[in-house]
Amino acid sequence: MKALLMLATLTMTVAMTTTPALGAEPATKASEVVRSPQALPQDGRLSVFLAGSIDMGGSSDWQAQVARELADEGAVLLNPRREDWNPAWKPVASEPEFRRQVEWELAALQRADVIFMYLQPGSQSPISLLELGLHAGSGKVLLACPDGFWRKGNVDITADRYGVPRYESLPALIDAVRARLAELRRKRAG
């Protein structure tokens, strides 16, 4: 009998410490980083595609900083920067791994609730410009294109035309994405 009482007490203690109080908001889970070519989750979590400068690995890994900064958001962070990228792969449609990469990116952009686009100063990022053109009118793009980006004028004019929100720096863009995720959560809840 004493063992049963101890077990019941232990069970209640665990339930109280792991279950939110009635009416309380559950704690946000950690964000998950999904890298190309991993399968895209289809579980309904909010997702953010990390679009922007990679330049075949020539740009800094700003995606890692963003993943750290958004780790507490409970979102899926779709990162196209591939750890096993092989520069010997030819950028042609008949190259299987190149095709796999491009198809993953297109699917991830479509799946994303938010497209976080950072065009790093000193980079050219032609694929990011293509992605901006494809999604500028979607309402999903939040953009930082600081001075020093190769075609900043084109980006600014396109953003003006399609109403793409722009931010002056990577930290400002991170804050804007946090706010957008909070807004999307409120819409889902209400």
C-alpha cells in the first residue's frame, strides 16, 4: 500500500511539472533546422526558408547565426546551405545532385510560411535574385539588402513595386521574422 501511495505521488508530481496548468500556454518547442536535401516536414509547424547569399560557399554562414537566434521560436528553419555540397557538380539539369538541390529549394520556398532573405554585402547571389523575383508578390518575403550588395538598386526597386518589407541589417531582419512568426501564431490561434 505504501508503495502504491508513493507511486501515485510520484505520478502526480511528474504530471504537474511536465503538463502546463489549465489554460496556460504550452512552452514553445525548439526550432528544427532542416537542411537540403532532407525531407520537408509536413506537420503544420510554421516554417522559415533561409534565402539569400551563399555564393557557392563564398559568403559567410549567416544561416548558422539565424538558426541560433531563432532557436526558441519552435519553427522549422529550411536551410538550403548544403553541408555535403560538391563544387564539381555541374549546374545543369542533367546533374542529379544539382537537380535535387534546386528541386528541394523550390519545394521549400513554396512550403515556407516566411521567406527570410538576406543579401550579404559583397556577394552577388544570382539565385537569390531569382527567388526574390519568384516570390516578391507572395507576401511571404522579409528582406535585408544592405549597402554593398551587387545589385541593390534592382532589389530596392523590385521590393518597392511588390511591397516587400525591407530591413537595414541581419539583426533587424531576425527581429522582423520573430514578429511575423508571432503574428502568424496569433492568426492560427484566433
